[in-house]
Amino acid sequence: MKAFFVFILFFCASFIVAQNDDSPSVLLKKLSNAKEDTVITDLYNQLGQYYYEVKYDSAYYYFNKGLSIARKKNIQSEIAYLLTSKARVIIYEGNYNDAIDTLKKAMVIFKQNNLARAIATVNTSIGVVFYNKSQYDSCKYYWNKSLNIYKSLNDSSGLATIYSNMGVVNYVQGNAEVALDNYLKSLEIRKKIKSTNALASLYMKIALIYQNFFQDNLKSYQYVSEAVQIYRNENNKLGETKALINKANTLDHLDSTQRAFEIYLQALESAEEIGNKRLLATLYSVLGDKYTIRRQYKLALDYLYKSLNYNEEMGQIRELAKNYNRIGVIFHELADYNTALSYYQKSLELADKLNLHDEKQALYYSMSQVTAKMNNYKKAYEYYQNYVTEKDSMSRRENKQILAEMEAKYTNQQNQQKIEYLEKEKENKDEQLRKSIIIRNLLIGMALLVLAVALLFFKRFRDKTQINNELRQRNQQFASANEKIQQNVSNIQEFNKLLMEKNEVIQKQNADITESNRTKDRIFSIIGHDLRSPMSSIQTSLLLLQTKDFSAEKIAHIYQLMNSDLKSSLDLLENLLVWAKNQEGKMKLIKEEHSFNAVADKIVKSLDSVAQNKNIEIDYIPTENDTAYFDKSMISSVLRNLLVNALKFTKQGGTIRVKATLQDDMLKVAVEDNGIGMDQTIIDKIKQKGNYYTQPGTNKERGSGLGLSICFDIIEMHNGTLEIESQLDKGSVFTFSIPIKPKE
């Protein structure tokens, strides 16, 4: 919601307009008595400015009436002022290209007449257009031009507006401290000149800073409430509507959702009354989201389609992409998957066109979910791969941007140092040349005094020839020196480039070494703790058997404990071996057709003794057609690890069920237990690559965390998936799927 409320905030004080407190009736009365053409056109301009926030048609009518008279009488300055005011309405309607053309026509006239303040006003309006088109560098360029003009004119109102606008663009770019500083400069000026409406606008902007960056919602609510009251007192319908929207947003953050919903409806009624398309498109979208949350999908679709129509009319591509996505979400919730996918694809096309990587990432994930529900798992897998790729590419782009900025700063610093050095060297040489010329001229002057009048012209000719020769030699020397300097600059640049490349290689090597050391430390920790503990237990048991006499029943119990510790150590060693091969890239698949029932039967029988120790029943439900294409050893390791994990976290007397089924050319195997289960936080830790999460079992059984990590790697190598479902105190289901046929 943050970007939307920046839009609402921006139009609170973006333009420079003359202040006029007269009502339309007063202005019309003045118009009826006016005689001079400039007075008449100015009154039409004031009437248009009054209605631009209330009714666009009326505003256009008065601006066009004024333009007709100004053009007929050829009053160029009035034409320019009326065009500037008219452009403001065009901008509010979202017709940005028409607005730019109109403002450029006004700019030509103002420049011809050297009207500095008017030129600054046009620059400000052009900056507004570029801001709305998200071209922030261009908008700052025009606003800085306006700022310099207002400083030279000591125009307080103009300075306050530009500082406010600069605060908006810095807010959008995430520079909260800079934005707040801009707003405070503007606020100080507005209080001095007692600009009430502009004060309300600044209160809204400061409220957004506290809400979105400093998370102080109560303070934000106080500021925005003050803004609402000011606009209401001033009978400023447009300003009040925007302030109401921001107030509703603040209430949402304060969890007063019902009150917020009521205020959104008030804002919509006001926006429909004044006919502002951008406000209507935004409010329809917001209310569509609100009704979606309430599961009132019919109302939600009605509002979202209205928002979509306005955004199409205004050419708001980014907002259209959001509309399509939100409509797709509703059809997704309604289980109309084909329609949902159609809207997701429309949204993706626009997001791809605008390079909206965050939206593309979310859309790929949603499309993978909906195609999975349509049982099109191949397409779902492709969309999920795109989601993962987009997520990874975003991270790479951020890193690349950081490196580029650092390189640019370094290059600029080096270039600045070289320029300073060359300028200093040039100054020294120029000074030496100046002294040389002075000395030479003095000698020539003394010689001219001594020479006879008859030799005067000859001497002058010879002296000029000598000077030219010396200058030519000097020029050759300078050219040679410049060539050497340029060669040195080129060598330095090449050296810097090589140095940067070496630094990048060293940084990558350091990262690899750090990761290698982390992995080594983890392995040593596992070997040192998880492997040493059962061995120590076995050693202690053997020592007891050697030194003390026990009953047969006690001895059998000790042997049983030793067997359990030995089994745990063997499982850990096997997992370590598989993990180590995978880390070194030596784990190779040997895929052949196998009977999964045979593999499962063998694994289940091998764990009978462990199950009996906890009085747990393992129930295997085979599939009729059990032939699949997999690496027997690795899939055996996956099933064994999943069963060992289930035994570990299932209490005495529990049940474990293994069920194999065929589904869409995939063998799907589910290992289900009624053990202690786990929450989503633990599931996320298990799925995180490189995070070997473990915890004690129901009988304090130990684990290394390698088993499930190996399962994920093996299933991924088989082009399959491993999913986890679990509920605390109810049990868990681990389901993996592998192809039954080789991939063509």
C-alpha cells in the first residue's frame, strides 16, 4: 500500500499557483464589470483554477474561454499563463503527453518574455509529469532548475513547494531522513507565510514518514487527522478526499479495520463527486482488496473491474498489472483455475514489459500453485523454476548494482585526482611561459631602443620570425608532453582495471574458503558429537559387561542398547558418506527400472527391531504397478532416512504408514506418522539448504540433521519433489515423487 499513498500524498502540493480566496460568484461579478482584455483573461484563469479541483469540465470551459480571447487579442503572456493552468488539469486526468506539449508551448512564450517566475512554474509542472511517469532523475532535474530560480527571486512559496516535492521523490526512493529534512524546510516556510492548504499537505507527508519508516502509527494518525480538519475547514474537497484515504490507511495499521473501511467508503463517495479518475481507480482497487479479504468476491470483482477500466483509459500499465493479478487471486480462491491463470498471464506480460521483478516473482509462484491444482505438474514445475530463477536473479542484480556503484565512486575519485594533478601542472607551465615571454619582450624592447630607425622594420620582422619559431617549438614540446600524460593515464586506467579484477577473484576465493571452513566445522562437529556419543555408550556398556555380573535379562537389555547405538552410528556414517560424495560432486545416479515394493519391503524389515523397541507398527501399503526408474541405493537411503525420522519422533505404541501410488507418470510415496509433529518454523528450517536442523526424538534419540538434507538432494537429482505436511501433536507426512520413466 505504500506506493499508492505516495500517489495520494504527491498531489497535495505539487504545483505553483496564485492564491485566490474569491468565490466563483465574486469572480463572475468581477468578470461582468471587467473592460480590459488582460483583466478578463486573468479572471477566466482564476475561475478555471477554482474549478480544477472540483469539476474538470468547468475548469476546461473557463480556461478555453480565456485562451480564445487571449489568442484573438494576441496577448502572449496570458496565453502562456492559461496554458500552464490548463496543463494542470490535463495532468490530473493522466494525459501526460498532452500535458508536456501544452507546457512546452507555454515555456516558449515565457522565455521570449524573460518571465523567470513563470519559467520556474512550468519547470515545476514538467517535473510533476515525469514524477508520475516514475522518471525520477528527470523530475529532479526540472525541480532543481525551479529551485535555483526561486532562490534568485527569494520566492518563499516557490521554495516551499520545491522542497516539498523533493521530499516526495526522496520518500519514494526510500531516503526517509532526507525526505523528512525536505518537509521540515518546507513546513518552516509555510508557517511563516501562513499557507493553510499547503500545511495540510505537509502534515500528510510527515504522517506517512512516521507510518512507513518510523512505525509510529499513533503519531501518523495525529498528523493526518489534522490535515483532514484543515481541508474540511477550507472546503477543499480534493484535499479532504486524499487525506481521508491516508487516514483510513493509518487506521488499518492501527488494526481499526472496520472504521478504516467506513472512511474508505466516504473517500470513494467524495472522489465520485469530483470525478478524479486516478483517485477512483485507486479507491476501487483498495475496496476490491478489502472485499477480497472479507471473502465477498462478487463485490471485490465489481470494484476491481472498475479500477481496471480507469487504468486502461489512463494507460497506467503498472496499475493494470496489479489489477490483473488481484482479479486472478480471486478466481484462484474461487477454484476457477483457468480464469485465474488467464489473468495471471496478463499481469505477467505487463510486469515483464516494465521489468517489475518483484511482481514477476510473485506471479510465477501463484501460477505454479494454480497449475498444480489443475494437475498440470509439468507446467507447475516450470513456473516454480521461473520463480526460483527470478528470485536468484534479483539477488544478483542487487549485488551487481552495489559493485557498480562502488566502482563508479572509485573511478570518479581517481579521475578527479588526475584532473587536479594535470590542472596544477598546466598552471605551472603557463606561469613559466608567461615569465619567459615577459623576459623576451623586455630584451626586444631594449634592443629596439638601441637600433637605428633604418633597421626598425627589419628587426621587427626578424623578432617576429624568432617568436614564431620559439612558439612552434613550445607547441611541439607541449604536444609531446600531452602524449606522455595521456599514455600514463591509459596505463593507470589499465592497472586499476586489473586491480579490480584481482580483487573480485580474491573476494570470491575468500567466500569459497569461508563456506568450505563452515562445512568442515559442521562435519567435525557431527563426527565429534553425534558419532562419538554412541561409541562412548558402547564402550561403557562393554566395560560394564567385563567388570560386573548381570542377569541374563539385564545383559540382553544392555546388548539391545548397544545394538541401537551401533545402528545409529552406522546410519550416521552412511549419511556422512552420501553427503560427502554429494558435496564433492562425486555422487552419480545409476537409474534403472526397479520394483519399489521390493525396495520398500527390504527397508521396512531392516527397521523392524527399532520399531519393536518403541512398540511402533510400520504399515506398508504397496502399489500394484510398482516399477519406476530410479537409483536403487539412493532411493533406499531416502526411504530409510524418512522411516528413521518417523520412528524417532513417534511415541511408544504409535503407527507409521508407508503408501505408494502412481500419479501422472510419477511414483508418489508418502511416509505418515502420528508422532509429535512440528510447526511451520521448523519445516522452513528443514527446507533451508545448508541448514542441518535436528532435535532429540521422543526417547531422546540423537540426530545429525544430515538425513533430511540428503533426501532433498537425492530427490532433486531424480527430478522429483519432496513435500512436508505436519501439525503439532498430530503427526507428519513426508511425500516424495519420482518419475516412473526416464526423461526423454
